Amino acid sequence: MKAGQTNYRQMMREEAVKLSDTVCLGVGLHSGTAEADAFWVAIDTLISKSEIFIDRPKGTKHPRFDFIYPLDYGYLKDTSAMDGGGIDVWRGSLSKPICDAVACTVDLLKKDSEIKLLIGCTEEEKALIMRFHNDSTHMKGIMIRKGAV
């Protein structure tokens, strides 16, 4: 490997981290459209009709991997996600259980993709979650924000 390749790779990693904090709305799905509004109504309905179960409180070590959860992490009971468990949830410090962002992740070790609901998260907590999902070479994530253009 040439020295220039290392610098290029580092630059690409830094750009990926910057991009992880940007908004990505799928082609044809823009804020204010009926489709976007319906998506967020569906998310709100899922949350209001489900119990949030936190199985990994802030500061808990992952059972198999060497990392600590920076915020409460759990799932919506009686829902299903790609991995066979419930829909994943990050629970922030805000008192109201409002979901105004979701994280879409790709895990190269598990070879899957998931959605994670960010409920009651401050902007600082959202940034922390995105760093958490992008600090590994095996997992990458983007954030989709409610009302983003």
C-alpha cells in the first residue's frame, strides 16, 4: 500500500463521519409530501401502541462485543425487525417520547440492515448515536430527520 492511499482512506473515513450527520431522504421522499408525512405518522403510531423496553441501559457493556452503550438502548415490544428482535430504540434524556429522527444502519458482520428509532434525543445525543454507529469499520449508519428538506 502506498502512503498516499492511507491518507486517501483517512480522508474518506473523515468524510463518511461528516456525512453521517447529514440528512438522507430517499429518492422521491421529501419533507412535506404525503409519503413523508405518512411515514412519520406510522412511526408515531408504532411508538404509541408499543411499550419501550430498555434492555441495555446507558453505560451497559455489550454482552459479546467490547463497547459501552452511550444512551439507553432497547426495542419496541411486540414489533419485529430484520434481526428477529423488536424494532430498535435509542432513548434520550428528553422527557417527551418524541421520535423526530431514525438511524438506518448496515452491519457488515451480521450482514444486515436495520432501522433504529431515536426517541426523546437531544441534538447532542443524536450526534453521539451517529458516532457510535460509524466508529466501527463493520457498521455504518445515516440519520433521517423528520421535517428535513
